[in-house]
Amino acid sequence: MKKTLLLLIFITCTLSYSQKKILKTNLINGGITINGNLDETHWQTAAVAKDFFMFAPDNGKEVEKGNETEVKILYDNEAIYIGAILYDSEPSKILKELTLRDDQGTSDNFGVFINGFNDGQQDFRFFCTASGTQMDCLATDTNGEDFTWDAIWLSKAKITDKGWVVEMKIPYAALRFSDNKVQTWGINFVRDLKRKNSIYVWNKVDNKLNNVIQQAGNLEGIENIKTPTRLFFMPYSSFYLNANDAQKTKGTLKGGMDIKYGINDAFTLDAILIPDFGQTKFDDQILNLGPFEQQFNENRAFFTEGTDLFNKGGLFYSRRIGGSPSAYPTVENNEEIIENPATVNLINALKVSGRTKSGLGVGVSNAVTETTTAKIRNNSDQSVRSEVIEPLTNYSVLVLDQRFRKNSSVSFINTNVTRDGSFRDGNVSALVWDLNTKENTYNLSGDFKYSYVNEGGAKT
């Protein structure tokens, strides 16, 4: 009898965490102003998502009275609209630090997790703090949240005498979803009440399971919307003025363009032509006395955005692209180096990445850097010669990542560097696996890696 009772309790607990809440949304014909008021007529008739549960620290506990959350969703042919009322028993104590984008600081915040394919694989997450700061990211259960991804969307936060309100407009261009006439999206809402160190979610999430995305609720009611054309051109120009005592004042004008194109619902093309990373922050100076290469964080937006696939296996270190030349100029006794570039210019780069409905992730990246030379002066006759310290070079990455059972994956990764002429080439391949039982109770992970280097008579 005791065993039967324990079994029933276990089944009841399991079912309570596996149930999916359903929120219905309504079609509107515009008329929503993002001002944090929720005073339009459409909001008054929208269904309400409520009865949140604590995610941490007391997982599964119901929200205490006075701190309830109510969320509504509307949609039109351009975007979805989220209106959230976050009640607070002590509105004067709401934390609202003003910070930079993607930095929540010590502010209360509200977020919506959207999975347009409802496949438990990847979330598009949008947050707004009580001070109005936006945060957005891509999220997978395997690699966590990638806040280097940024989208264009609108939000407004407003403090009231009952708590605070958030209003959001998220264009379809910022999301990914199927072309089905009737849509069912995976959705969840999260509220972070900072002063109580408490996080609440709408659809109950068991934080002991490593599959938060799969424990989302369902958003129903979206019908007959079309996936938009995702095409963005971002031209830029810059002017550099270099003046010193040794050389004449010299001005340099540079220009280029970034392109982002949505090939289809799942795949996106990113490209940069004649890039200029002059706005990228400099690295801290570090004295490296060890035998291994010092690695730095990537600060260039093209290489930091959407890196989930390309980080598989830990093989790809993007800072080598456009980094230091691979060779050092040779100098005779009567010669001296008068110009020795510390970095190599990038000519262009592109990447295609996405994931199919069957869970196959495909990532292809290619970059080309230009020939770089050093100038050497002969002190005897004052003649100047040039020597190639980095030839025309091609960098490529291929990633195939197959997910299955929503919590396991097997990946193949190949990285290749090919330099023109008799310079060092390299090729590295890896097979990486992360296998979990359906209940996430057991895990088997590992990798097999193989590298080949062709020295090719490179100068060192």
C-alpha cells in the first residue's frame, strides 16, 4: 500500500510539471501604441496569462498575494504585442537601475520566451527592465543564452501605484516560425523580482531538468500570417586622421557594408564587405609568460552574433581571422624594419546558419584576408624592399549538428585555413556527442578530434 501511494504521488508530480498551459491570442487591425498604458480597447478583451509559479529559489511555489503577474498577447500582420501588468505590494521599492542594453543590472525585469516552431530547440527571448532597458538573446538548453544577438523591437516600461507595466511590440522579422496557416508557438513568461531574489514563470518549470525550453506553454490563435522578407543593408563609412612628428599628416577614408538576408524560415545569410572594425574596443594588455597562445574575447559583431553552431567542439577561434601575421620578416645585418603591420585586413566574410524542422543545424562560414607585407630598409643604399608576412588566406568552417529527442545531439565540425604559397596551412575535424536519456537522468558526452598541419616551409 505504501509503494502504491508513493507511485501515485510520483505520477502526480510528474504530470504537474509536464502540463502545458495554453494562451489564446486575437487578431487586431493595428491601433496599438507602445506607451506602457495598455489603454486600447483591444487589450481589454484579450485573454490573460496568470497564476505564475516560482522558478527560483523555491521551485514550484505559487506567487504570494500582491505580487501577481498578468500577461496578454495580441497580433496583427506585422508583429505580436505583449502587455504585462506586474503587481507589486511595495511599488516604491521596485528596483530600476538604468543600464546599457543587454545588462539587467539590479533592476526588476520581465521577459517573454518565444519558440516559433514549438520544437523545444531554440528560444527567442526578449526582456525589458523596470527602467526600460532592453535585453534580447537566442537560447538553447545546451549552450544557454547568447546575448550577442540583437533584434529591432519596441518596448516601454512604466511604474504605477500598483506595480509596473511593460508593453512590447516584436516584429515578425525578429522571429523565426513556420509557414503554416495555423500557428502554435511555444511560449513562456518570466519575471525577476530583484529585491526578493525571486524568479517566476508562467508555465511551471522544473529547474532540476536541463530542458527549460521544452517546458514552455503554448500560444494559439495566430493564423494566416506570412513570414516576412528579412533583408537588411547596413552601409558604413569612417575617416581616420594620423598625425605624428615622424610622418606627414595622413587621412584615410574607409567604407563597407553589412548584409543580412533570411534565405527561408530557418536559414540566415550574414555577409560583410570590406569591413572596418575601428569601433571595436581594444584588448587589455597581458604579459603572457606561458608556452600557449593567449586568447581574447571576440569583440567584432559579425563574429559574435549567433555563434551557437560555430562554437561546437571549441575548435573555432575567430580572433585568428584578421589577427597577427603568421610570419616575421627576415632582416640582414645592414637592414632594419620600418613598417611591420600587427594585424591583417579582412577583405570579406560570410556565414550561413540555421536549423531544419528535423533538428539538423547547418553552419557554413568563410572569410578571406588580404596579402600583408612588411617594409625593410637597407641602411647601405637606403633602398626599401617589401616582404610578405601573411599571404592571401582563406578561413572556412563547416558544422553539422543533429539534435534528437530534444535533449541530445551529435555534431561534426571542420575548420580549415589555406594560405597562398609556401605558408602554413591547417585542417581540424571533430565528432562531438552529447547524449541524454529521455528523463535527463544519465548523460554520455565526448569528442574525437583530428588535426593536420602542412608547414609548407613557412617562416617563423
